[in-house]
Amino acid sequence: MASFDSTKDIPTQIKNPKLVKQRHRQIVDAALQLFIKHGFHKTTTRRIAAAAGISIGSLYEYISSKEDILYLVCDAIHAEVERGVSEAMARAAAGRNSLGEVIREYFLVCHRMSDHILLIYQETQSLPPQWRKKVLENEVRITGIFMEVMANLFSTGDLPQLSDRAMELIAHNISVLGHMWTFRRWFLARHYSIEDYIELQSRFILGLFE
């Protein structure tokens, strides 16, 4: 998983930030697979500690609750998605097609991380309000990347100018259409390859600018 900066949000008994970040990564890597396989509620902190290779006592030196672990997992997933989309932005050639390249990379990340994204949607309600708010803020931040791409293309004349409201709605459409592959893959994957899905949805999104 990509690096994440939520370590500072979680109260710990350990004062070494580097060690805390290392242990949090161990805990996240272990918990992620357990949450996907068994669900958040059926996964115990003792099982997470065993999978992470640390004692249950040591685990609670780095987190205070299982909800803290879920928050760290959600944050790490968002960091990975954001990394993939940001890298696509850096690689994209100038011109209208750069939005298509970013959409393509985002959909491929959603395809690769389908189980991870589904986990966030299934389990976010288990988070306490302050963590749930931060997870939703992460979603909005990723949507903001698409708005940034469009704003750059508007400024260069590669896309026709749209209102801020229209641009925001298109950015959310991109975000949700990527997630739709996750939610509906039980049906979509029987009828479309991921390449088919990307082509058709990209044509739909880019057609909004015509």
C-alpha cells in the first residue's frame, strides 16, 4: 500500500514517529486482508496482532481501538488510489486526451483495488464520527484531482469552458463511475472487460464536453 500520513491522528504510547509509522504499516497490511476476508466486526484485534507478528499488548501501544485500525486501513487505501491518479496526471500528455488518460488510470486503480474500495463503503459506518469525517474528506480530495485536470484543460483551451458547478458534477461522476465497477462487477465483469468498460465510460464522460 502507498504511504499515508494518518499516523499523527492516532493516539499512541510510543514517541518515536518513525517506529509508529512502521508499526502502523505492519498493522494495516495485516488488518486489510483480514477485514476483506472476514469483515471488520468478525476480525478481532488479537487476530490482527498475530497476523502482524506482534503481541496484543504491543498492538495497543500503537492504537487504542479496532476502529483506529479501520481508519488507518481506509486512509492507506485512499493514499494508494490518490497516488495512482496523481501519477497518471504527471504522465498525461498535453491536450484533451490527458483527461482520458487520467480517467483510464483511475478506473484501472479501481479495478485493481475493488475489494479495498468495497471495504471502505461497507465499513465506514463503523468508524467514530471524527474518523468518518476524515475518510469522506479523502474521497472529496481525490475528486478534486479530476477538477484540477479539467481546470488546467479549460485554461489551455483544450476543453470548452464549463461552470464550476458543472465541472464539480462531472468530477463526481468520474469518481462514482470508477466505483461502479467495484459495486456492480458481479454483473459487469460477465459482459464487459475492464478495457471495454473504460472505453465506453470514457466516451460517455468526454462526450459531456461536446
